[in-house]
Amino acid sequence: MNRVTMSGSEGLWARIRTALARGNEAREPAYGHAAIPRNPNKKPRLAQRIDEELRRGWSHCAERNVSLCVLALEIDRYAEYFAAYGREAVEECVESIEETVQAQLSRGADICLRSGQTGFVVVLPDMPALMARDLASRIAGALRREGIPNRESHAGQVTLSTGIAVVNPQGKLDRSVLNAASQAVKKAQRRGLARLEVMDLRGRDDKRRKAA
């Protein structure tokens, strides 16, 4: 039997295509996340709403020379919760948490916005850091009273960790405050369950203005 072989660049590219195809077949989805179908239109809308709220709050505070707080909240042990309870329970849990957070926002203009699969963002113009801390504590207490079970958590129920970033807005919108809140909540989660971390950017802004 005559065997036909490919040589040169043709054979090389065929081997590369085969290897890539095998790699794609073997690649496993991220644990706890891939089972949730991704809606290509949902994330941009959520990001746009957060950006709009941040822009509105920034302008309000810059005009009045008052502080702005951004709360970033994340569900603790999300991957384990998803694995234990499944997609439908996760969505019900997220909706319940969103309602719980919103119920603690006493000012009519404040709104709880979804951020990705596991988190929420609340933009709080004209709110001192101490009041934002108090709000985070009230949200945590309200969620404890809800008592959403989570057998994969040491707390025995679903908890939220919170990151707060506080800034004195000046000039055009600086989205780094949103990133600071996100970094704060990640730091809080590294410390345990239902933790709170505050990142105060006001000193940084003062230094920038003096340097200018």
C-alpha cells in the first residue's frame, strides 16, 4: 500500500490545526461558571447602567463638593453554592439578594445594580464613608435575617462581602473609584465571609491636586 504524506508547510499547518482542535475539545469550562448560559447582550447593558449611575453621581458630587461612595458587593462561596444547588437556585438567590439590598436603600434615587454573575454595585452620591459603612452593616443584617441556606459555607447560609471606595469627585469622571471598590471587596473576601473593606481615595486626590 502506498502511503501519501504531507511535507513542508502544508504538513506543518495540518498538524497545528489538529493540535488546536484537540486542545479546544479538552479544555474544561471554569468551575461553577460555565453552566450558566451567557447572554451576549446582558453584560453590556449592565455595564452601561453602572457607568450611567457613576457618571450621574460623580457630576452631582463634583457640583456640590461632596463625597461619593461606591459599594461593591459579592456573594461569598459562589462557585460552591452553584455546584451544590444548581442554576435555578442561584438565579433565585441573586434576585432575592438584589431585593434585600434595594430594600435597605432609603433614598429614592439609589439603586442596586447587578454586576456580573456574583456581584452588585451601589453608587452613593453625597454619602459620607461612615454612613456607607452603616448601610453595608444593615445590608448584611438584612441578609442574615433572610437566611438563604448554603451548606457549602461555614456560615450555613449565603453571605455577602462588601468593598467601599470613597472619593471627592473633581473634574471629569474617574472610573478608578469603581475599580477601587472591586479591589476592596476582593480583599474583604480573602479575609473570610461577610467581611467589609474600605478604600479611601480622598488622600490620593489631595496629593494629585497639590502636585499639579
